[in-house]
Amino acid sequence: MFRSIRLLTYWASALLAVFLCFVQVSSFVQADGEGDQVYVIPVESTVERGMTAFLERTTSEAIENGADHIIFEIDTPGGRVDAAGAIGELLQDLDVPNTAYITSQAYSAGSYIALNADQIYMKQQATIGASGVINSDGTAADKKAQSAWISSMVAAAESNDRDPLYARAMADSSVDLPEYGAPEGEFLTLGPNQAEEVGYAEGIVQDRVELLSELGLSEAKVVENNPTPAENFARFLTDPVVIPILLSVASIGLVVELYSPGFGIPGTMGAISLVLFFYGHIVAGLAGYEAIILLILGIGLIIAEFFVSSGILGIAGVVAIVTSLMLSSADMGQMAMSIGIALIVTIAVSIILFKTIGLERGFFKRVILSDATSTEKGYVSSVTRLELIGLHGETITPLRPAGTAVFDNERLDVVSEGSFIGANQPVVIVKTEGSRIVVRAQNKLEEE
């Protein structure tokens, strides 16, 4: 009964995970109107590779549907430099006129994206700048990374005929612009009036209606293109904080399942976590079929190791799985850290399970010999009989050097010290070591 429930839970969860992998719900919200078509695409939350995949899809659909103008509504604190670079390249390659509309904030990677648009408009309370590049742990990036990022910011400004000084000041704290609230040591952040003054904004508008009016598109048909539920979910799953959690749950689920008979909730959770990891990375455009093939191959090799026990198959399986995870990442260092966290957590859980449960349940019960010989089961270990030392007896058979002798009517298997002793000869026990009883000829003992 319970086994059937576990199997039903597993298959239901697996089918749900597979279903999620193929969910791509259209998210167009089209307004009434005729004439020009304006596509509005949001650039919100953290900039990461999931956003890159979303913008690639939405801009392609806008072009295919004959968009006359694309508006990118930006409200982001920034994010990954590599993702921002890909998005900036995407905007640079657009043949359709486009506008960055900053509704709240365009910091760091967000400012870089805005600078790559044909023109920029801002709400009255919006800001742009604060674009210093930092590592995932909050520390400043090395000089090489900073130099590359500053050059990218300058190039983005110059590509649309904007003064590169202010783009540099946004990313380089050594630039001194006290008149704009950015003395040396501070990154530049511009409000809408300052941005308009230095040519980093074409105008200030209060809403989308006013923006369309400024663009001469008041009568245009507006099409909003928002992330699908699948894309939102994928962006969540590819978050650097979520990735080590998924990997930890997947590995812990496997370990706990080894201690549980059958395939139950731990194994189901582990399998779903692994599916969700690859689902998010596939939708985000990070993982390809080669990563999935390596994952399946790795799992197969590990399973084969349980039956072959060669060691090589298990190591190859682990290498294949780790490689598939690394191929699914945009940042090898970040993925290595996530795998390390998952490994540490799994080792800790394994130690706890070993101390509390042992290796006498689940899968381990089938592969580890738990039987032991004991006196209760009729097994008697070899005992050294020290009380025999000094007993006199007589050989029954010749000792060459092993044979048989009798002592106080007890027949014993004995060995000589190395010399030949004939049958019916008097002997004395001089040493006992477990089942080994050493004797010496009586006449030899007397001679000594």
C-alpha cells in the first residue's frame, strides 16, 4: 500500500516536472489601435542570463510581427556583467528603432543596457549610474575586469553619440565630478534633470502615454510582452542563491534514499531538484542537450558501479555529472562554489545518518555483509590453551613435523620444533599459540 503511494507520488512529481519543462505560455497583451506597432518589453529585477534569453525571444517576436518601435522599460539594480554584455550586443544589432524608458532605477548593468538603446527617457524620480563592477561576494573586481567594464561603458555611450566622460564616471570612481555629486572615490549617479543636461536622457516623462506622445506614437498600437510563467520560473531557478540549494537537495535526496527501502519522498525530491536545475538552465539558454546527455550517462555509470564494483565506472559517472553541471553554467567559478556547497552539506548529512542509522537499512543493507560469526550461532574462535604447557604425552603418529599425540587421554594435533619424532615416542608440550601446539621429544629435553 505505502509502496504504491510512494510510486504514485514519484511519477506524479516527475510528470509535473516534465510538464514544466515544456510550458511556454504566450504573454502578449495587445491594446486596441491601428497604425504603427510599439512593443513594450520590461527589463526588471536582476540582470542575468535568464533575462538575456527573455529579451532574445521577445525582440525576435517583435521583429517578426513587424514592430515599428520597441520600448525597453528599465527598472533594475544591475546584475551579471556577461548577461549585460549579451543584452547590449542584442540592442546594438536591432534594426528597429528602440528606446530605453527608465521608470525607477538603471544601476550597474542596467545603465549599460540603457546606454545601448537609441534614446533614453526617464521618469521624474528615476536614476541611472552607480555602475562599478563587483564580485558575487560584494568585493571589488580585479583591475582587469574593472578595466574591461569601464571600456564597455564608454563604448556604449559613444555608440549613440553621448559624452563618454559620464559613462566612465559611472564605472570608475577615480573620475572627479563633484558638481554632479560624484567626487573622486564615488561612482556617478544621475537624476533625470542631470541626465538630460549632459545628454544622457532625451527627456523626462511621467508615464508611458506621455512617452508615446514624445516619440510621436500616440496613435500606435501597443503590445506588451511580459515574461512567461516558465521564463519567470527559470530566472528564479538560475539565481546564484537558488542553484546550490537545488544541488544540495538533489544530492541529499540521493543519500537519504540509500538509507530508505524503495523509492520514496527523498528520492523524489532529489530527482525533482535535478530536473528543475536543468529546466531553469535550458529555458535560460545556458544548458544544451550535451549537458543532459552527460547527466544521463553519469547516472547510468553510477548505477552500473553498484553491480560491477570496479571503481572506475563510479568515478567516470561523477566526472560526467560534474561536467554536465559546469557546461550548464555561465560562470564556472560560481558553479564550482555551488557544487562545493552541495558537497559539504551532503557529507555532513551522510555523517549524521551514518551515526544515527548506520549501514543496516535501505540500499546498504543489500550490498554490505551484516552477518557475523558468534558463539551464540555455534562459532567458536581459536583459544590459546596455556594450561597444556608442560604436559607429557606420547606420539601416535610420526611428527614430520606435524602429527598427532595423546595427553591425559586427549588426542591433539601437534607439531614438533622442526625435528623428526617417531611414533610412540614420549613428548612434552613446550608452547601453545592458538590452535598450534608445539612439542619436544622427552629424551631431548632430558639431555638438555
